[in-house]
Amino acid sequence: MSRLLYSVTMSLDGFIAGPGGDMSWLTEHLDPNPLVEELISEVGALLVGNRTFLGSDPYEGMEGEGEAFGGGWSGPQFVVTHNPPAKTPPGYTFVTDLDEAVALAKEAAGGSYVNVLGADIARQCVEAGVLDEILVSLAPVMLGDGVRLFEREGGAPVRLERLAQSELPHPTTVRLRVVR
């Protein structure tokens, strides 16, 4: 059975994107990371929020620009949006309903992980009770403003269990399981 895993790099002060969704800050923190590389090999499909789909690319101007994980992965991508584009780019499916998008992504993943990309879509997955794991790489920077890892105003606590943690010299990375 495919599981949903939210993977993200976060600044020390809790932001995954700068103001306006800017991802250029991330470029200098794209060092090799064994936990991330292991994850990429286990991903069968992506579940992407619309802001992430439309947002800036940390690989801009580099090899792999415009590709998932900088070209380190390819496969089906499901974008959750209320405003699908008139023309669908190859490899993408636009879905207006979260439950339908999750079902389609899990089917496409064929037992591998569905990697969730985007803070709002991750929040929706938490609230729907369908998020299984979280992998967070902590970048040694404070952005001061931007898109938070999770925005759940008034939300109930979500219990997590640590599954793995990286060691130096790589960025600090923690893999967690959502406890149900």
C-alpha cells in the first residue's frame, strides 16, 4: 500500500519558502543528503499543491531546472487545484478534489511512496488524516518570513514518532511517522 510522505527543507525559523513563495534561498542548501536520496528512489508519484506547481524553482539556472528533485526523479505528478490550466503539461494530472488526487496518486505510485510537495497540500493531508510520514531537512539559515512548514491555526496537536535522523556532515534531516 502506498504511503504519503511530506518531504521538505526548512529554515531554522520554520519557513519552507521565502516571501511570495521564493525558493532561491534553497539553492545553496542542495547538498547531497543520504536520507533524501534514499527517499527519491522510493517515490512512485508526487502530490503537489498548486502554489508549489506555480512557484519558483530552487534549480533555476541549473541543470535539472523545472524537473522534480532537480531531475533526480521522474514520474506521474498530481496537482491539486481549483483552477486547472487549459493545457496540461506532459506527466501532470490536475485534480480539484484532495481525496480523488490522493487515490489517483496512490494508484500511480504502485506501492511506492507518494511524495507530498507544498505546505498547504501537506496541511490538507494532515487534516484529512492521510499523511503517513514527514521528512524535514533543516537548512542552516533563518529566512524571517515566508511560507511556514505548517499553518494550522487552532488545529489539534499531531503526534509524531522519529524513524531516522541524519548525521553530520549532511544537513540535519529527520524522518517522522504520523502516530494515529
